[in-house]
Amino acid sequence: MTFECTVKAGHIGAGKYFDKKIIIHASNILDAMNKAKTKAGVKKGKSNFFGQSILEIKKINN
């Protein structure tokens, strides 16, 4: 399946970010969330551990 994930991205300081849409190919929504968290540019840190770096996930294709 293909998912469109909106994530917090950027290297502009703590608490500052911009929204970025990325396309993820995964078997289910939880796998898509885990893959999105590891992509380059996605905010890391404590908020990433709890999934707060992922703002939205939409399934766009089977």
C-alpha cells in the first residue's frame, strides 16, 4: 500500500518546523508511521519517540 504522510521537518531549531509531505510504501499504517519517522529531515528527539513528528497519514493506493 502507498501512504502520504505529513511530517514535521527541518533543521531550524527546537520547536520550529515546517510541514513536509512524503510518500511511503508499507504493508500497514503502523509500518508507514515507523518508516516515516526514520526519513531524512524528519524531526527527531523525544517527540519522535511518541509519534508526534507525524501529523497526518492518508492511504492513497493499495
